[in-house]
Amino acid sequence: MALQKNNSVSKKDSTMNMARIILIFLLIPAMLGMAQRPSIEEGGKLRVVTSIPDLADFTARIGGGYVTVESLAKGVEDPHGVPIKPSFVPKLNRADALVVLGLQAEHSWLPALIDVARNPNILPGGVGFINSSQNIRPKQVPKSLLRREGDVHPLGNPHFNLDPVYAKVMAKNIAEGLTRLYPPGKEFFDTNLKNFQAHIDTQLAKWKRLAEPLRGKKFVSYHQDTIYFAERFGLEEVAQIEIRPGIEPTQGHLVWLVDRMKGKQVNLILREPHYPERLPNWVAEQTGSTVAKFLIMVGGNPGVDTYEQLIEYNLRSILDAAGTKTVAHRPDS
Ligand SMILES: [Zn+2]
């Protein structure tokens, strides 16, 4: 009996040992891959993860061949509530850098992921943590902290990416972050930054001309994400469908909104792609307004793959809705 038992145990042991050996063999290529990850000099790249696609666009342009970059959020999602996928964790775990929008825009989904990813480099204050909101002066800062009531802009409006002047600041923050990670690349990153900033300056002059017919145009949006764009291009933000950022409207708020729009003769509503059409359409019916799609991130519409396309899309969408002719603008002028 005892002998039989011993035999069966040793059989079981040897099966388990075999399983272990197979598992180790299976892991070896992955382990070798980790050990043999080439240095940047050998053609390896910095792995950069960004929260939103605009940051991925900027990073790719500053980092060039030194980086691979991927955004966690898609352009059609809500940057305050990105649906979390299991694939995010290994991406963050392997990342050399994480670029965030900042001002706690990603508070409801990103910090928990960073915790789980166990990668000290990308923790706030870590060498690979890049905060794009450095040197941004936030607008619409709440007078008191309303997070407990669900306010998603506790440190002020974080949609500064929609101001091309701030796009230049964000790109500078990224260039500095990449230089911190790879100091020999400083000259390369700085040159790309200068080129990007010069390019944005040229575009901005064109965009301002394109936006001229919109000067003083009043509008309502769903979410409080338009102020930087509006002030840069001379439009006037009047109110939002949301009561406060992240707080859905009540009947009373909608009555107030319709009244205010009529009083101020507002006939334009901007709808961000991640909000349903029903409420903007209802408000439009009540006030005789036109609804224009307004993208808050790169990738918010098919064909909007770069930052320039994002700004251009929004201006043309508003010009169309406002019934303004755009023939004065020539793409090459
Ligand atoms: Zn927001």
C-alpha cells in the first residue's frame, strides 16, 4: 500500500515538475526579450503611453524615431471616464513614460490603473511621469472643491488642449520629459519642438482668419470644455447643458438654460461626440438653434487624426452650423 502510495506521489511530482519545466521554457523567450531589449543607441525606443490621443500626436512628433507611443483613451470617449480595458495594465507596466493631460482630468480612471501597474517610473513625480498641464494657467477654477458632488474639473477646466497656443506649451512639457528620460536626445527633441511650434504659429494665423466670421458668436455646449477654444477664436461661451462639469441637468436647469439662450439670443449648440444627441436636439428645438459637432480630442471623428485636423474640423463645423460662408478661406493662403 505504502509503496503504491509513494509511487503515485512520485508520479504526480514528476508530472508537476514537467509542467514547471514546460512553463519555464515558455517564459524564457519573454525573459530573454526583456533582458535583450535594445538600448536607444541600438535602435530601441522609449515606450510612451498617453492618456488622450492629442498627447500621443504631440509625443510622436517630438520623439520621432526615439519613441513608440499609444493613447489609452480614444478620441470619441469621455476623457473623464475612459472605459478601462485589461490591456491597459501591461501597457502601463512596460511604459518608460506616461503623459497625462493633468489638472486631475483623468482622476476617475487613471490613478487606480497606475497603482495596479506597479511601475515606479510613471508614478507622479517619477522620471517618466509627464504632466502636460505644467505652466498652463487654468480657467474656470471652482470657487470651492466640489468633487464630492461629482465635479470632474476640481482644479479648473482641463480642456486647454483645444487652444493651439497651449498645444505649444504641452509639446514643450513633452520635450522636456523625453529629454529627462534620454538626455542625449535633447537636441533632436528641441529641434522637433521648435518646428512644431513654428508650424502651429503658421496654422494659428490661418485659423484666426478662418474664424473671423465667428467673432462674438454666442453658443452653448454640453460640457464645460470650450473656454480655451472660444477665447482663442473670439467666440462667446454662454452656458452648458450640464449643471456643472460631470453633473447631468435637471428639468429646472434646462428651463433656465432655454430661457437664458432666448434672452441672450443664442442659436448655436456645440455637442461633443461622447454625449447623446437627445438633449442638445431638444434644447435646439426650444430655442431655434443649430447643433454643431464639436470634438474635444484628436480622433473624435473619422479623418481627424492630427491636432491640426482637430482644430480645423471644429472651426468648419461651427462655421457650417452658423451658416457662414467659408469661401474666403483658401487652404494655401
Ligand atoms: Zn471636462
